[in-house]
Amino acid sequence: MSSITTDVQGLLELYEASYMRVHGEDILNEAISFTTTHLTLAAPTLEYPLSEQVAHALKQSIRRGLPRVEARRYISIYQDIESHNKALLEFAKIDFNLLQLLHRKELSEICRWWKDLDFTKKLPFARDRVVEGYFWIMGVYFEPQYSLGRKMMTKVIAMASIVDDTYDSYATYDELIPYTDAIERWDIKCMDELPEFMKISYKALLDVYEEMEQLMAKQGRQYRVEYARKAMIRLAQAYLLEAKWTHQNYKPTFEEFRDNALPTSGYGMLAITAFVGMGDVITPETFEWATNDPKIITASTIICRFMDDIAEHKFKHRREDDCSAIECYMEQYGVTAQEAYDEFNKHIESSWKDINEEFLKPTEMPVPVLNRSLNLARVMDVLYREGDGYTHVGKAAKGGITSLLIDPIPL
């Protein structure tokens, strides 16, 4: 036993491997707590670079981290390992910096689009988070071949954020009914029936999908946009139901709240939208599969929703009149906040096992399709562990944006 606990490198590898566990692998559940305990005890006695690897792993496992963020971090450690391969290290640095130039170019195009919309002035109630939105989408796919997908998807997440804020923090319920109706009908003529501030976001929303359609038509893939549009409509319908509950002072049961909260997380919509800008690996069958709540999309949605709920409750990021899933659960089951967090965390862990399980037998859908949901879950793990890192931009988002978009790696 003592030889196991003194082999820190071995413990670290077992710790990382345990995050690949699926349902029924009780021995790996035990391995995670065993290795966490012993790595925590060993940490103060270790020398660099192992000390750095252990400290980071205890905060962020490789499986749940963002590949590009983890790669950037590992390059700095790898160069301090004596046995490193010089050519490999140099290639990794050049590759990282070249791709960073492409990401910067994409972001500057998106920022120009955003600035022209002038939402900060026209819709001051809405969150101005376009850079964080781009970082989020970079987490979903960073590879050069997905450049067009990233640009389209960042515009969609930016618009979803505006729509969310319209439902959540600004419009009255009576204004939201025609707004939802206009989104369902998806026709520029509907604009006339909307108040001025809604016309602005409604037109911008339609324009984003119009541009997407033109880009996809060039590739003969415009059928994909229809699926993305329908997913956005479902999101608006779910937002309206939440607004209706608030308006009527209705206290939903936890189950009712959860069943609507999963669509309002936006993750189902983002998973479907991610496929629009991908290549030949995506077929009409991919979209049919995705619209029928497959296990992996549901799992990443639960991770998103429940991590968001815990963060909002723990860090008091909610408006007074807003219904909170944690509070629904506490009230219905007569438990403390901590007991509710523990229960939600159980669902989060179970969903990670579901995701891992889908990768063991990727027979229904190819791995590039599954990777989108895995990466959406990873973004949540990175951004929301210390609170809502999107609305209240925290260390994780700032550090990620700096290392991936601002600082090149010194050669």
C-alpha cells in the first residue's frame, strides 16, 4: 500500500483515468476519493513541475477541462521537463500561435458586427458578453476547419443571451406574448406589432439566421438552418413559460421546473446549432437524432442547468422574484441548501457517466458529433465551478481569454 501512495505520478494518472468512469464502476468511484486524498497530502512535499501538475489536476481534471486551455497550460510545463522533445515542443508552440491568429481574426469580425448593432446603447439592460460568448464557442470547437461554425454560433449565443435578458429582466409578461408569437412565426412583418426595444433584437435575430442561410446555401446545406431555427423557437417558448410562472406567482413543483429548465438552459439549442457549420460528417439523420433528446445532449444539458442553478443560488446571483430550482427543491423536500447542492451534484456526476458511456460505443453517431456535447459540458465545468463565470466574468473566463486570445506563447 505504501508503494502506491508514494508513487505520485501513478496516483495522478489513476486520478485522471477515474474521470472516464461509467455507471457501475464502483472501484473507480473509490479510486477518485483515494487518489484525491493522497494527492492532496503529497502536494506540499512535491517539486516543480510535478507539484504544478498535481495542484492543477485537483482543481481541473483533463477529462472535464477545455482541450485548448489544457494544451496551453501543458506546453509551459512540458518545456520544463528535462526529457522533452525539442522539435515537438517547437511545433506545438508554432501551431498554437498560428491558430491563435485565426481565432483573433474571427473575434475581431464578430466584435465589429456587435459594435454595429450598438446594443450597449440601444438595449442597456442586456449583458454585453460577446467576447465571453466567443470563448464559450471556442470551447465547443477550436479547430481551424470549424471557423465558419464558430462565427455563426457565436452570433447565435450572443442573440440567445439578448433574448434571455429580454424575457428575464426587462420586458413585461404582456409584451412577451407578442414577442414569442413573432419568434414562432419568424417573419419580418411581425415587427410592426412589437414595442421599439423588441423590434431591435427581433430584427437582429432574424438577420443572424438569414446570413446563416445564405452561407449554407452556397454549400447546398441550407436544410440545416431550419433545424437551428426551430431550436431557437423552442428556447423562446420555454422562456415564456418561466415568465408566465413569475407573472402568475405560480410555484412549480421541482419536477415541473426541471422539465422546463432543461430547455431554457439553451444547451439543446446550442448542440443543434453547432452541427450547422460542420462538414460532411453531419447529415439530416444527425439533426433528427439531436432533436429527439438523445442521452448525451440531455446529459450535457443537465450539467449546464444544475451547475448554473447551484452557482446562482450559492453566489446569490438571482433576482428576488425569480424562481430558483434549488429553492423549489428545498421547499418541496424540506432539505437544507447544502443537501440540495449535494443532490444536484449527484445528478451532475451521473450525467458525466452518461457522456462517458456514449463514447464507449459511438455506434449511433460518430465521435465528432458526440464531441460537441462533451465540450459543451466541459465549458460549464470550467466556467461555473466558482460561480456564474459568464454573467459575472470570473477568473476562469478571464484567464482562459487571456491565454487563448491575448498572449502568444514565447518561442
